[in-house]
Amino acid sequence: MLGRTGRDVGVIGLGCWQLGADWGDVEEDTALEVLGAAVDAGVTFLDTADVYGDGRSERLVGKFVASRGGAASGITVATKMGRRADPHVADAYTLDAFRAWNDRSRENLGVDTLDLVQLHCPPTEVYSRQSTWDALDTLVDEGRIAAYGVSVETVDEALTAIARPNVASVQIILNVFRRKPLEQVLPRRRRGGRRDHRPRPAGFGPALGQVRRGDDVRRVRPPDVQPQRRGVRRGRDVLGRAVRGGRRGGS
């Protein structure tokens, strides 16, 4: 279950930043093949944002989902909004701005109602403003979005967000180097906060997969960032506990 969205999604999702081609050329056919390979392998959750390729990622995701039957495909698409504004100006995050960004995403994705929209790492002050949540509730009431969540940079921002009753999801960085969500955010969830926090990989993405398989992490890291062996073991232990907890029904 994806947070409070009421949607069941696969354990593994696909991040679609790269499809925007901000980091190198990605042909449209290649992007669609990537999406097809993921969904054919069982992926039902696609994560994008309105600024990935200035909307190109959203448009490609929308085209792909439409080719698979649209809403009947069982695919959940989460997009983000907020980075089209100056990321340092909290006053830019208004209802009018939300509507404008939301309308653009709905057009890009070819839908009337977006499955899930997450605030895209706005200034910290935005999370504490009642007007922010009132505006997002208005978008739900208007039928523009089915649910909303947040994509945060810090644990404190996550904790501020999960205190809000209508926040459906929290996206936060979680890997062997950034374990604070395991120690501070997930315990809050177990005491009655969010039912699910989707981890957002950062840094050494391939290394995370290597550690989970028990391989020597040094094989996939450049020499200048070699961890001490003790740190590797601890990272394995933390991830092992997280994975085992997930198999028992945790998130």
C-alpha cells in the first residue's frame, strides 16, 4: 500500500528523471523501451517531476501509460511540483502557483486527475505554513489530484509533514550512508504516523544493490570513497534488518 493513497504498488518503482535527458541524450524510443521493460518486469509505480527535462519525462510517461491502457493499466504515476519556482523563496508556493504547475503536469501526462503529487523539496518554511496544506487540499477538492505528499531533504521536514493528516506519502533519501530515516522517521510512523515512506536512492545507487546481495561494496565504488570494513558490515546489518522487516509486513 502506497502511503494513504489507497493504491497497491510493486515494491520496486522506477525513477524517471533520466528520461528527461537532462544528463545526456535519451531517444524517445529508448525511453519508452525503458518504461516497457520496467512494467513488463512487474513495476507498477513510476516517479517523475514537472522539471525533469522541463516536462519531457512527464510527457513520455503519459504517452507510455496511455499505450498500456491508461487508468486500466494498474500503473500509479507520482509526479512532483515546486521546483519551477525559486527554491529559496517560500512565498512562491501559493495556490495559484500550484494550480498552474498542476495544470501543466496534467497536460503533460494526459490526465484530468493526477494519481499523486509531491511537493518537490521546497524551502523548509513551506512545510510549516497552514496555507500550503490548505492549497493542496483545495487541489484534491477540485479533482486536480487524487492525493498529495512530499519529497523532502531532511528528517525534520519529514517529521513536520507526517504530522499533517492528509499527507499521503513521504519520499526521503535512505541508503547505507543516510540511515536517519530508519532511526527517526520510521519509528514515528509506527507510533501512528504515515503507513509508508518510499525511500529515494541517492549517491551510490549500484552499491546499495551490491550490499543487499552481500557482495563486497568495494567492487562498485571508486577508490577515493572506500569505506572501512567495519562501516560496510554495519551497513549490511542495517539493510538486512530493513529488508527482513519488509518481508514481515513492514515498509
